[in-house]
Amino acid sequence: MWTDEIVEEIHRIREEYAKSFNYDLDAIFADLRKKEAASGRKIVTLSRKPDLTTRWSGRARNLGGARH
């Protein structure tokens, strides 16, 4: 069976990273947030806008959580 060396390397790195935090998702998330803040890059948060038309239904509906 053929294996992609790049994909295998990514899997190995991801496994080592997760193992270094004892597979604790909260600790991994905190580390990623710390790296994000230290990067100095502008952080953009994309949020849903209310009353968007969904692609499948064609009907307008409130995706922001509030009921009309």
C-alpha cells in the first residue's frame, strides 16, 4: 500500500503535540490561544448574522438564536 510521506509526517507531529499535553483538549486549546496571541497577527472572528437565508431552504430564518 502506498503512503504519503507528508501526510504521515503531519500525523506524527499532531500525535506528538497531543501527547505533550497528555491529550488534554483544554490544555491544547489554551496553548493554541497563547500562540495565537503571541503571533501578533490580527485576529478576526466571523460570527453568524441574523436573518440569513439558508442555502438549502430558500427561506429566511434567524440563525442568531433569537426567536421572532
